[in-house]
Amino acid sequence: MLIVISSILMLAFIVSKKRFVGFIAWLLTGFAFLQNVPYFIAIKDYFNTTVFILAFLLFTIMGYTALRGNLNVMIETTRFSLLAIAFYFPFELYEPLKIALIKVVTDQTIALGKLLGFEFKRLSWNEITLNGKGVKIILPCTGIESMALFAGACLGVKADLSRKVKAFLISVPVIYVLNLLRNVFVLASYGYSWFGENSFYIAHHVIAKFLALVSLIIITTLVFRELPELEKLIVNLKVEIEKVVRNDR
């Protein structure tokens, strides 16, 4: 699996500080994201299609920046990125762990939906129905990608432990709760056809994506306030990428 190989190479880059190793690591990370694009196109999720294509382009440029840019900035960036991958991929690669997380999120989505007055019913271990319409909870429905990203960023940056923990608490648990609310909203919209016959698509692929983007921007702002070191690293990375792109024109 590409992401496993790229993760090993990321660790090798951090330890060895060899630029070419960093280049290959980030390039493979980009291809690991790109290989998911056909799936998103197949389910007509054009938001994630765009995000994953842009991620491929960004990671490819970051690989080139590892060759030509500031080595310390790229090693710092690779460190928290590797930590984020370490949080996420056990759930992706180890089936019992994936099933456990999906089941917990399914249980809590049902409980929250009932608390808010919706008559959610369990059809299977990961499928919820409302008004005769069912939705399956899969790994992306757990919010694990965003939580892993913020966990890696908050805990991987060089800063005081107390501030890192505080940044973690104002991001990861909040994302988890917001994701449960998102699941409830999508299920209710689909079950009651709030937006007509395309209710699932509109609720899941348009409204929920937009609200998730706004929420992540707000959470990022709060995290940056607590961890200015992280904001500085992101700004430095942006500067290095611009330098490399500019010098290659």
C-alpha cells in the first residue's frame, strides 16, 4: 500500500535528513491520495474529488520543496504529517479497529438522533434507517481523517505540552461531536426528503461539506491562537513552496 511505504520513507527522511528520501515520500503520499479519486467520481462526490486532486498537486510540490527548499521546515512538516498518518491508518488498515469505530459512531448517531426527536432505527451494525430510507455509516462518516490531521498537527508541533493538549481538546473532540451532528442532519434530510428527491446528495455533498469547511476554518483559527508555532510553520511552508515554484519558472 502506497501510504505505508510513504510513511516509512517519511520516517527515514526525518531521521536521515536526506532530501531525495523526502521527495519520494511526499510524491508517494500524493499518489496515495490520487488513487482515491476514481471512487469519489463514481459516487459523484465532486467536492472530495477536487480536494484529493489538489492534495496530490500539493504533496507533489511539497516533495519538490523537500529537494530544493528549507530542510528544517520540511522535516518539521513531515513530522506532524507522519503523526497524523499514524493516528489515521490503524483504523484504515486494521479491520477490527475500523469496525469498532464505525459501530461506536453508528450507536452514538442513533442515540443523538433520538435525543433530537428523530425516530432512527438500526437496520444492521452500521446502517440506520428513518422513514424507510437507510444510510450506511462508513469510515469517512466517523470524521477520523480530520481528527487525525488535527491530532498530528497539535501534538507534532514543537510547543509546550499544556498548550498542545489544549489545542487538541478544542479541535479533535469538537470535530467528533460536529461529525455526529452532521450524520444526524444527513439522515434526517434524506429520511424526510427535506430537499426533494435529491435530499441525500444536497445534504451530504453540498450543505454538510460547506458547513464542515466553515467549521474546520474556525477550529483552525482557534488552534492557531493556542499554537502560534503551528501557524508559523504553515506560513514558513507556504513561503518555501512559493520560493521553489517561483525559482523554477
